[in-house]
Amino acid sequence: MIRNLKRKLVAAAAGVVAAPLVFVALPASSAYAHGYVSSPASRQAQCAAGTVSCGDIRWEPQSVEGPKGLTSCSGGNARFAELDDNGRGWRVTPVGRTVNFTWTLTVQHRTSTWEYYVGGTRVASFNDNGAQPPATVSHSVNLSGFSGPQKVLAVWNIADTANAFYACVDVNVGAA
């Protein structure tokens, strides 16, 4: 009986010693992150670059996520509300009538669609049919029905969740 108790105590002590070692040996998990429009520089890309002074978004431009169907630059996230402020001094990129929007993806979620809006009007949609995208995705969007300063809302709709990622890009159409 004493021998059996001794074995149990030794086993328990070994477990206590081994548990922290197991956690140290496990690989670190990736940051919870996703994607944003990097070119032309979206509002969150400008925050990350320090071009415009912003809050938390500076450190995680890829995290503007919210329910599908929103029309806000912040994705409805109060933590990133500065992205919705049109008077914040965002740099406006001169572009032609056709613009290549490039997304930088830090986690490549299976994608249903990519959508682009100007003033509430959808100007382009690209259907990925649930495919997993590469780390960089570009779309050529025709803005020929618009001119002058415009705010483009870019939306990445995820296939297997109810969420999307949002980015606003300020452009001057026809100025390039």
C-alpha cells in the first residue's frame, strides 16, 4: 500500500514538472489577424505607416472585421471608429479610371466574394467560390463612372463565417 502511494506521488510530481515544459515546447499561435488593402494605401494602411495619427488600428491594420453587409470603414468596430472620420486628413491617391486594389492577407480565409463600392454603389464584385486566396490578392476595378475625390469601400466576404473585412481607400479618380 505504501509502495502504491509512493508511485502515485512520483507520477503526480512528474506531471507537475512536465506540464510547463509541454507548454513551452508547443509552437506559438499566430496573431489573430486577417487582411487589408495595402495599395493604394487604405485608411488602415495609412495608420500603420504613421501617415495619419490613429489609435489601435496602427498596430493591427488587418483586423477591421465585422458582420457582412456593413458600409462603414471601421466594420462597425468602435475600437477603430477613427477610420469612419472623413475629416481626419487621409491621403488621397491620384488614380486613373481603372484602379488595381491589392489586399495583403495575414490569414487566408476561404472567400466568397470581394466587393468594391463608391457612394453606396457596388462598382465591382469578384466571386472566389469559397477558394482560399494567396497572401496577396489584386483586383482591377473600373471607376469610369466617377471623377474627382472618392472613397472606395473594399469588402472581403469570408465564405465560412458571417463576417467580412473592410477597408476604405481615398482616391482622386482621373487625376493620374
